[in-house]
Amino acid sequence: MSITVPSNVKPSGGLVYPAIGELPAIPAQPKSKRAKKAPAADTLNLVAARVGRAGLVQTVYIECPTSWCAVDHLEWEGALEDISHYSDSDVVQLNTLTDDDTGHSEMYVGISMDPVASDPRLRAAHVMVTDAVGDAYLTPDMADEYADELIAFASQIREKARIARLSNKAGR
Ligand SMILES: [Zn+2]
């Protein structure tokens, strides 16, 4: 059996809005100045960098994804091919109740880009996850997938905490 719902009725049976054509015109809104200034996500800008080896350093201009790169390329000195771009990192720390002084482990996440990497996925902006084992490199799609797994994992942490808390209450 099929029911024909008029286009202006929400399936939930809740509020009924006028059909699109009946909506009053929305006055033009002033455009945000901030949005105008924000750089396009893929913008590469020329920035000064110090290149060379000790005593033989010169300033050159390199392309840098300035919308997220946090490296001061004038402060760092080294070979041109060793220049990479890194964002600021976020960190999550794991503590253990058996050691009040030192965290058990940490995990960092940031964005990086290596302009001369042989793998084109490393030449592109990618997500870098770092722990005690080392660096893991993720394409944006891999990072999304990993984030979904972490969200599910975090839910399991809460569930285990809930069960442990209930167990402690029952035992007293
Ligand atoms: Zn940079």
C-alpha cells in the first residue's frame, strides 16, 4: 500500500511548512569578511626558506601550504629536498593509575606534506599519526576511516568504564 504525502507535509507529521514556492524571499545577507579572507584549502603560497649547509645558507622561495603549515622555514636550515610541511599537532595521552609521574603513552596527529617524496600520496597533504612505534601516514580517506574506528573505540571505553563502575558498586 502506498500513501501519497503532499510535498508540503513532513513525513513525521510534525510542523507543516509552506511549499518551497510559497516561502517569502530571504533578504540578502551581508557576506562574512572572515570567509573572504580564509585561504582556499589547496592554496600554496611562496614563502622564504633558508637552504644550504652551515656557512653556505641562502634564502630561497618555496611553495608552502600556508593555510595549515606551522613550520617557520626561515628558522629551519637544511637541504632543499629535506623541506617538508607540518601542521600543529593534537595529542591524546594515556595515563595509568600505577604511575602518577609518567604518562603511559601518547599519540599525536597532524598534517604533513613532503614535496619531493617518491610516493605521490606523501607529496599531497596527508594525515600523520605518531606514537611510540613511529609515524603512520594516512590519506584523508584513510584518516576518516581511522577516525570512525576511534569513535567506536571511545564508545567501548565508556562502556567498559560503566561496567567497571557498576561492578565496584555491587561489590560494596
Ligand atoms: Zn610550510
